[in-house]
Amino acid sequence: MSDLDSVIARYASTDFDDSTPLLEAGLESLALLRLAVEVATDDDAEIDATRLVDLRTVGDLKGWLRDLEGAA
């Protein structure tokens, strides 16, 4: 996935940028897991949900999703 903003926008409830806190963007844990499943297209990819607690901003989320893309 080359455009993470458009993927994230499907789950966000408001406009956001990289510094927007996840909760302000309307991104809660279930939405984050759905995003992870969508980005990690490899059926055997392991999603480390423990990293969710470290995610604070949309920028943090993008980094995590890029890691998942790279692992696929």
C-alpha cells in the first residue's frame, strides 16, 4: 500500500495529519487492528498487537503499518 493516508482515512472519523493523536482522529483499538489486517496482506503475517500501546499519533500508526507492510 503506497498511500497509508487514504487507508487510514477509511477508519478515521475526522481529518488528521501525522501529529494528530489517534483518539482525536477517532481511531480506537478495533480500528487499528482492522487497519493492520488490511495492510498485512500476507495471511501468515504476524501482527504484534502489543505495539498498540505505544502508538499515540497517526505518524506512529503509519510507522507501525509500514513495518507490517515490510514484513508481508
